[in-house]
Amino acid sequence: MYRSILHLLVAALPAAVSAAPQQNCCQLVDSKIPGRISYPGSTTYNSSIASYYGDSERELSPSCIFRPTTTSEVQQFVQLVTSGNCVNKQFAVRGGGHTYWTGAANIQPGITVDMRVMNSLQLSADRKIAGIGGGALWDQIYPQLVPYDLTVMGGRIPGIGVGGFATGGGITFASREHGFSSDNIVGYEIVLANGKVAYASADSNPDLWLALKGGSNNFGIVTRFDIGTISQGKMSYNLVNYNYTNASLQAHANAFSNFMKPQNFDKSAMMGVFLNYFGGQLTLSDALWYIQPVQKPAVYNPFFNIPSSTVSVSQLDTVDKVVAKFGEAIPTRVERFSSGFQLTFSFCNPDAATYMQLFKIWENAMPKLAKVEGMFVEFLVQPHPVTNGTNVFGLQPGKTDDVMVDMTSAYTHKEDDALVAQVLNDVVNQQKQLLKKSNYLIDFLYLNYADISQPVLQSWGSSNVDKLKAASKKYDPSGVFQTQVPGGFKIPK
């Protein structure tokens, strides 16, 4: 089609005017960087598409997939697709491919850049900095650090990519002590829109360094993350299941409200309260992590002591093993579902009565989804990372009593998208109104849990949006990563 249109346009020009024919971008990249492009139907292409977490991304068929192995190849790629010498030049960049919604890290038509071959780990001589390839998965990195009694601030389940996780914030086991993953990144090696390599740190391109701490894919392709290591031996993980009753909910409301009070803060304790709906049944469980080698930390006694509870996992092990174990409860791919929807919001810790109301708003809405085939809804309540403020999130540094919600769903048929979105938006809106009325609601929206419909970057405040705009104008003046990379949360105009 493109060739036919081009032929007609050229034929219409005066004979004295000549025009250079444009190649398809896939063919151009393939000719200049041989062996890195795969096409639909090939084993490499099919394997890459199949590895996305959700069906919404697996359903997209890019024109080709580019799999770089070096920073130099990423440079060449960016130079080629921004040169004006090829057509169909939009592209997406992926790591773990874990985001739910369509087009976050895949594209059709266009080129998907699959970074996962660039998964190296290099420790500095003093072992304080881990240089991690931009396409690595966190569960590939953890085992390599265990022999040194070290870890890094990464994902809590297998299959999470370093790139999207760290540029969107990143919540992990040690977030109550060390904040977001992005708070711990000392430097980024990044290929900019002009095809040049830059290094962003507190001392070199500090405005870009700050913008990348939350700014997602808006500034270039990060080829290496230099992240501070953390001393870590064994840690504990307990998974506790409860009978879903009003008494258990009330006990959780009391226990979690107290757990989140500043006077009860324990920097080693990170947890999640999970209310789930599946197969018409309601379930309640807690994931209790502790980054010290204590099997049953006293800070969690109020949860352990709730009646009718069963400890299904009690683990004292290294981070890599904990990640693998926690991942057993969460599929590495949404295989049995064709669609999903996710929302998030945050608030300051309220009283127990408010938590009970939040639980009941969710519970009372679930019957509206009873006829949706394969309907699964997870309502996760967890502590906020305690940030040091080196990011663009607009959060108060050192604050220990903020809470985050992740409302996740998956189901069988896309025909139910509108109903599920309506019900869950209604739930979240009711919960937010309740919190806002009592001045508990905060503006911040966490990018890695958010749906594309949510105004994430705007929620961080106008001053931080201005910082993102300024960095984009400076490092990507032609707006390549705003228009040629259409996926993700773009900087507001």
C-alpha cells in the first residue's frame, strides 16, 4: 500500500524532480543491523509476543521486533527510525511486558524493541553499585547477588522487567526503609532521540536523572541502570489466609490502621492485605514480609492472632527464593483470561471504621460482576514506600503513614470490558469520595498500577509536570518519545 501511494505521488511530480524511495523501517533496520529483526511467523517473533503478561498486549502484532544486544545497536536503531529514510517508523519499547493495558509496551503497526537480551549485571569494585542491563528481569538479577549477601530494589514476583518498573517508581520488600526503586538509582545510561548516549546522574544531566525517576518512557531508551545495592541475607515471608467474615474484616481494619500509625512504624516490615473475588467467592489473605531474618516478627502479631487464620506459607530465605514463592500465588502470565482492568489511588492512613467502609464498598459491588465469566478481582491495600524525595512524585519525604490501593481484575471475554470498567470505577470513585470527605485522600497516582485512563503525571503536581516538560524539550526537542513512541503515559501538553 505504501509503495503504491508513493509511486502515484512521484509520478505526479514534474520529470525534473527526483525523490529517493523510502524503505519500510523494518527492512532498513534489518539491512543495517543484521540478525536483530524478526518478522511475524518466526519462532523468535512468536516467542516475544507470547511472553507478554496480558492478552491485551499479546493481541497486537508489530510489523517486526527488534532485539538489540548492545547500547551501540540501540543507538543505530534510533538513528535509523528517526532519519526520515523509512516509513512506518513508530515504535514501542518493552522489558518484562507486565502492564495490563493495550499498547503500553507493544504496537501495531510499527516496531517493538524487545530489550530483554540486554540483561547483564556488573557489580562495582566496592559492590555498592549494580549496573543492570535495561532489558533484565529482576528475578534474573537476584540470584547473582545472593552470594554477596546483597540485593537491589526490584519486583516481588517473577517476570517483572527492570526498565518499566524502575522508571515508573517500583515497590518492593524493602520499600519502607529504602523507598521506591527509582529513589535508589544513581545513574542511567540512556539513548536519546538524537541517537546519542547520555549518562544521567546527580552530577551529570541532573534534570534528566530526576525526570527518569518516574518519567517512564518519555525521554529515551535506558540501556543500563546503576542502582545502589542493599545488604540482605535471609528475610521472612508469611502468607496467612482467613475466613472471609465481618469479624475478620473488622479485625483487619483494626490491625492495619494500627500498623500504619507512625508510632508503630517498623522500617523492615512490608505487607499487603488482599481481598479477592473469584468464582463468586470472597477470600481474604495477608502477605507479610520482613527484611530481617525473623520468622514471625512481633509487628505482625495482630494479624497472626486473628481467629480462623491459616498460615499457608512460612518462609525464611533469600530474596530470590521469596520472589519465586510469592510468585506461585500469582500467574506469570494471565493465561486463562482475555481481558483485564486495573486502577490505583493513595491516601493517608485513616481510622479502622474508614477501612471497614472501604472493604464494604468493594464487597457490595462484587455481585454486579457475578455473571462475568472468569471474573477475578483483587483489592490490595498496602503501605506506601517511604520515599527520600529524589523523584518527581510530589510526595512528602519520610512520611510513613500513606497507603496505596491496587484494584486489579481479569476475566474471560472482552465483551465485558465496559461493565467491568464501570463497576470498578464506581467502586474506586466511592472509596475516593469517602476518603476525600475526611481529608485522607492524596492526589498521587502510582504509574505502575494505573490504567491509561487515569491522570497519573498530572497527579504529581504542576511543578513536577513542568520539570518533565523541561527535560523533554531539552533532551528530545523534536518530541520523538512523545509521538513516535505513542504508548505509555505521555507528558501533558
